[in-house]
Amino acid sequence: MTAEATPALVEGAAADPGTSGPAAGRGPRARTAAAYLRYVAGKLAGAAVSLFAVLVTSFFLFRLIPGDPVKFMTGGRPISAEQIAAYRREFGLDLPMWQQFAHYCGKALTGDLGTSYQFRAPVIDKITEALPNTLLLTGTAFVLYTALGIVLGTRSAWRHGRLGDRLNTGLALTLYSVPSFWLGLLLIIVLSVGVGPVPGLFPTGGMESGGKEGFAYAVDVAHHLVLPVVTLVAVEYGQTLLVTRSALLDEMGGDYLTTARAKGLRDDLVRRRHAVPNALLPTVTLIFVNLGRTVAGVILVETVFSWPGLGGLFYQGLSVPDLPLVQGLFFFFASAVIVMNTLADLLYPLLDPRVGR
């Protein structure tokens, strides 16, 4: 080795130790950015494949539902074979299955989810119309049960094995196993219809009583909102509590917490500043999954309480069957969950630099 070559080799090794070849001159930031871009590309590709799988499933799954949409569109009255053929041509039901699927995929790529049989309106318009009502209901419940689950899960883990922990986890497991429609019906019987001397305190269903405006209208909607929100919070908060508790228990044996206490930090500061942030990764995943479900709505709860949202609309479509409506809603629901899961995956490397390298 010549004397002239040695400084160059030393300089190259100092610039990027442990590498050779074209990557030798790249710094750690460049390598981290490249790794993150590969990670993002992989997650986006996976999301695209999942969306296509949902598109295929949403088309073929609901064609297994018994019932003839043409009979619904005619109201069950006797019609001629020519009229039946005209209805089938109008909605493309006379085409071979593969052609129907090709048309469905082509329209879906442009945002056209078809035309509802029963409403004779574009499916996307019906989704847009019902979405704010669903977001009001499930969005309110989402904020409440997420905050409640994180707070109670943190306290349970920090007081692991004590009476409060056992009560919290026992109640969370019990409510998490209760069917939401059953709990909703129970609340309607007790707090709406009234049992014995207890009068009905809340409406049995719907979103408003009608005939009110301004502040009185807002109060009326909030009054109708109480029981469905309580139902959702009761059955959903336990999942967040249990995940937060489990993740925090895994972190509590870490040496860095012992070091923080040895430095004289108070126990609540050790929990809030050190333990909880490092235990949030599984909880973040659950939050984004639940956020996707919030956009999708909760079919059973909206049906029980006659809430005019996406869940109630889906139930109406199934009862026909209104194929374009249920296909479009199913694709919308699944897409919301996939998008939120992908966003959670993309957020991981920002919360934990070890992910995506």
C-alpha cells in the first residue's frame, strides 16, 4: 500500500465507518432517509394491494346475498319480462359477471361507486350525506373512550396488582365482552322506556325530535347522543385500557426508569415523561385502527338507536339487497381502516427510530 493511498482510505473510513463501495461517502442521515423511503414505499404498496383485495371482495361477497334487486325496485308488483329486462339493462345486471366487475373497478378508480337501487342516487352522495352524522356519534365516543382507556390503563399498570388495578381490568374485560347491541337495548329499556317508577330520561332513538333551531336544536341532538355514546364508550374503552396497561408493564422493568428515580425524579414524572411515551407504540396502532372504525361507523349501535349514519345506511342496503350501496359502503369502511393503519405504520419511525431501518 502506498503512502499516498493511506490518507484517502483513512478519510473514507472516517466519513462512513463500516461501509464500502458507492455508499461509503453517504452520511448516516442520508442512509436513514433512504431506509425510511424504502419503508414508506413498502407500506404504500401493501396498502394498494389491500385496497384492491377489498375492491374484489366487496364486489363478489354481496352477490351471495339471497334476493332479487329487481323485485324490490318494482315494489313486488307483477311486471312483464320486458320490464324486468329493462331494469336489468339499466343497472347493468344483464351483463356477464366479469363485465360487471370490470365496470365496477373502472368506476371505483374514478370515485364512482355506482347508483343506489332504492334511493336512485349516486352511492357517494348518500355516503357524503350520512358521514357527518356518523362522525358526530363515533367521533365523540372515540375521543372519550381513548382518553379514558389511556388514563385508566396507565394508572392500572403503575399500581399493578392492587385493588384498583383488579377492579379496572375486571370491569374493562366484562364490558369489552358485552355485545354492543345488547347493551344498547338494555340502556333503552332502563333509561328510555323506563322500568317501574323510573321515567324515560332519554329518547329511544333518532338524532333529533324535530321543530327546533339554534341552541335548542344542539341541546336536542346532544340529548339523543347520550345513550349511543355511552354504549360505545362502555364496550370500547376496555381495549385501549388493556393494551396501554400491557405495554406500560413491559416498560416498567427498564433500567432507565431506575436511573430516573435514582436522579430524584418524582414517581409521577417518571411515569409521564419516561415510561408512558415509550409504551405508546402499541396504543398508537390501536388509536389509528379505532379512528378508521370511527370513520366507518358502528353498524349495530347506529341500527339499535336508529341513528341516521353510515351504519344505518348499510343496514338498509342489506335488507333489499341494494348491491351498489352495500358494495360502496363496504369499500369505504375497509378503505378507512386500511388508510389509518398505513398512517400508523408511517408514524412508527418518528416515534421509534428503530422501526424502518
